[in-house]
Amino acid sequence: MTKRLILMRHAKSGWDDPTLDDHERTLTDRGKRGALAIGKWLAVNEFAPDVVLSSTSTRTRETLNGLVESIGEQTVEFQDSLYLAPPGRMLARLQERAEQTVLMLAHNPGTAALAEGLVKGAVEHAKFRQHPSASTTVLEFDLEFWRDIQPSSGQLIGFVTPADLQV
């Protein structure tokens, strides 16, 4: 049996309003365009998730809004525990799931570290380790249950940044 994980960092957010708490920061226009582009890329490649696990931050919610325009409405669980989560906490949330395809929408450095820890082999893309805003990694695993996931066991199916899509 194959499980698919889509790991995405939120799109580009701004620091324009110094009165906003970090949790409340919003997407820039570039970020909104990036989220839309990634949504189209997911749809074209038929990477529709069965569930979206998302941080509760404003920027992850706005990123999800951009994705939905292309991939349609999804079952979404907003989880406080994913806000600025380290990779171990992200992995623990994944291991609780039963769905075939999970999209996890969160923040760096956790997203980048989890992707790097799960991928099997080297990744050629120059931006993979940095995971810039809206970067999206798609990994497939040969397992029946998410609880059995192991480090360095994910086959890289795709990695893209908005810049790759010329946004």
C-alpha cells in the first residue's frame, strides 16, 4: 500500500504591520500569487489530499484559501500544535492519521527539516533544504499505516517553489 505526504510551507507573508502578532501575519500579494500557483500545480499533477492538517496561523489559512481555488474544498483540520512546530511534533501528528494522502501546511524550519528527514536519497533542487515560502514536497511511502513511517524512506515525487512556476 502507498501513502502520500504533501508537505507545504505557507506562502510569502509580510512584516508590514508591526502591531500584528506573528501568528496573525498575512500573505503579501506575491504570497497570494504563489499559493494560487502551487494550487494549480497540485491540481495538474493530481496531488489532491484526503485531508489537510494546517497550522492555525493567518498566513497558513490564507495559503490554504489560494490552494482551494484549484484543488477544491478539502477536509481541513486546523491544529494549534502545528504553529511553528518542530519536525518531531509534525511527524507525531502525521502518525496519528489514517488517510491515504495528507497535506501538511506549516512553517519553517519544521517543514524543511521534516522533508529532509523523510526523503530517501539526495534531492537535486537547489532550494530543497531551504524550503522557501510556499515550497511544496510530495513524498510517497510504501506502508499501510502512517505510524510505521521511518526516516529516509520517502520517494520524492515532486518538489516545487513558486519561483519554479515563474510566479
